[in-house]
Amino acid sequence: MDAMPTASRLDVPGRRGEAPEEAELKQSIAHIALVVRDYDEAIDFYVKKLRFELIEDTCQPEQDKRWVVVRPRGDGTTSLLLARASTPHQETFIGNQSGGRVFLFLRTDDFQRDYDEMVAVGIKFVRDPRQLPYGTVAVFEDLHGNLWDLIQFTDGRE
């Protein structure tokens, strides 16, 4: 039985003859899967309360699921794949995907604007805004209790 090919053995277009350290990497995170209880409830929260864009909502009847992708408005490319829990085991992770730590970081260009709008639509903040060396930050819960940072970084910081 053949072993799995290693990166140096793969025939990848644009990489012929290049050592791996010489090739320019162009990678990004496309989607982060977020386990949710219900598609429509999650879409409502992310689109109406957080004002994310609904990028795709496609039914996949053969798998009894939907491909639901949302993304913050702005110039970012990373999106959330809202994945409905399909087993009792997956259901145990709804709202606790990171073991109680902040899970995701929502960058903003205007902290006060977004904080005020989020409070107005009923988003629960569990840590008040603080000014830290790297920016202004407050921690909020999503619809299932996952913790997020709302953050406006200080110039030049990420």
C-alpha cells in the first residue's frame, strides 16, 4: 500500500522545481464552522443583530442540512459556516466551542458605534469595554453563549 504523498512529492501547479521555502504561500482561512441549534435562528442573530452579510444559504437535501455562510461586512474574507448540530454529541458543543474562552474576535473600525448598536438590539456583554495597550475591547455572547471580543485595535496592531 502506498504511503500518503508528502508536500514535497505532490505535483502542485506553480511549484515545480521550487523548494517549499522558496514558494510564496498564499493561504487564508475561508470558513470557521460554528455549531448552532437551528439555521434560521442563527441567521436571524448574525444578520439582524450583528449585521453580517448572508453569503449563501443552500439546501443539501441528500444530507438533510444546509450550507449557510455569513460574513462580517467590510474587507475581510473569513466567514462563518453555520453548521446545525446533527448528532447528540455535536449538540453538547453548542455555545461552548472553545471551553469557555473567547472564541472569535470581531474587529471594528468604530468600537463605540458597534457597541452601542449591539447593546440596543439586546446582545449581552459579559465584560465591559476596556482600553488596553492593543485597543478597545469588550466581550459579548452570541445567541448560544460562545464568547466573542468586539475589538478596535490600536493603529498598526492586529
